[in-house]
Amino acid sequence: MNLTSLLNALPGAVAQGLIWGIMAIGVYITYKVLDLADLTVDGTMATGGAVCVMLMLNGVNVWLALACAIVAGMLAGLVTGIFHTAMGIPPILSGILTQLSLYSINLAIMGFKANQGINVTKYALIVSQRNVRALDLSNPIFTSLIALILVIAALYWFFGTELGSSLRATGANGAMSRAQGINTNICKILGLMISNGIVALSSAMLSHYQGFVDVNMGRGAIVIGLAAVIISDVLFGKLFRNFALKLTGVAIGAVIYYIVLQIVLWLGLNTNLLKLLSALIVAVFLAVPHWKANLKGGRGHA
């Protein structure tokens, strides 16, 4: 095994980790802040890219296409929120229904083709895998880092507002929030919209990075998002108390996840087994707090 090949692959792993880190922040909002299990992201992770790429292929400005991708993701979150709050469907099933619907919708957006390519030489892409070793501002690591910082800053500001605090209260204790006059249904819908909007942003960036959008590119996205959240929780849970630092920890968790994947691939793992490896990584990190509690003589779950 050649160490040079691993070192050459690491910049790409970091760039992908940062892009998926944005998606993981979206997962963090539903999983940790709202305390909801939202599986919509497996669909939204293709929707954002499909909308952005198709608009750009039809001559729309890159920034407008990106904004439309975010709005499309937010609409997907709105549908999941309505399924859950207005129709009384459990959140996990609501997400599955929306995700299932999005598969057909994504195909329709892409002209009923399984994938659509977009060339960096013809279009002004935000990030591109081609520039991953460039020592200038075109490097996707730099661009993704800037995007990540902006997302974290915006969320830190929002969750410090009265409305943002209402969302956090809804996730912490729904019954008490309702007793305080907070409309928890509106908060859940808004949280799902924000989460899926962020996921769609990540999706658009990923489609730019790899140069194409695929209808299946979001499959298993929730596992990657949860992996990043759990890795962050295990490694930085006691260290990062500030909300912005927690979001940063989630992004770092995604980067660690992709570096681990790259190392395992370098060691010779069959790429067809990546989904299995992803599931095992999440399972191990989920089990770590439980194992720690057992070692300390505690009987409770994490």
C-alpha cells in the first residue's frame, strides 16, 4: 500500500467532508435541536442538486439557481412538517413519505433522466473536484469552508432570536413550550424547512463538486449525517458547549468520517461495501456512550 496515494486522496476527502458537513448541520437541527427523526434528507440531498444543475443548464445565474435549490429543499421540509403536524403522521413516517415522493419529483426535474452532468469549463460552478489541489481561491476546500462558516454564523444568530429560542424550547420540552404559549407545530414545520434548506444547499454544492447530479446521490445521506453528529457528540460533546461550536463539531465529524472512509478504502475495502461500513461506523459511535456508562457501573442508556 502506497502512502502517497492516501495523501493524494486526503484533500478530496476533506473537501467532500466539508460539503457533507453542511448537510450534517441540517440533520443536527432536526435530530438534536427539534428532537425529530427526519428521513426527508435522503430525498432532499438530490433535490437541491437537481434544481440547481437544471436551472444552470437552462441559463440561470449560479447564485439564483443556488437560492432556488435552497427554497426547493425548504418546500420539501414544509411538506414533511404538514404531514406530521396537520395530518398527525409520526415524523419518521412523514419523512419517508416525502422522501419517496421526492424520488419521482427529482426525476421529473431532471427530465426523467437518472443523472445530469454539468461541466466546470462551461459553467461557473461554486466548487469543483478538478481544483481540489489548486493553491488558490478556486480550491473547493476553501470555498466549502467559507460556506460552512456563513451557515454556522447565520444559524447561531437565528437560534439566538426569540423565534429560534422557541424552536429550541420545542425540541427540549414540547409540553412546557405549549404551556408558555409557543405554537410548537409552527416551530416544527419551520425547523424542518430550515434543516432541509441547508441539506439542499449541500446537495447543490456536491453536484457542482462532482460535476453531475444523480437521482440516487442522497441515498444513505441520513446515515452520513447521523455519523457526523454522533462522532461530534462522542469526541467534542464535553468540550464544545457553545451552539456555534457544536455546529462546528458536526462539520468536523463529517470530515473525520470521510477521512476514515478514505483510509479504509486505501486499506483495500471493496467500494460496494461502503454502505455497510457507514452503518457500522454509526452503530459503533452510537454505542460508545452506552459502553462508557457500563464501564463506570452505570445502567442507563446514553
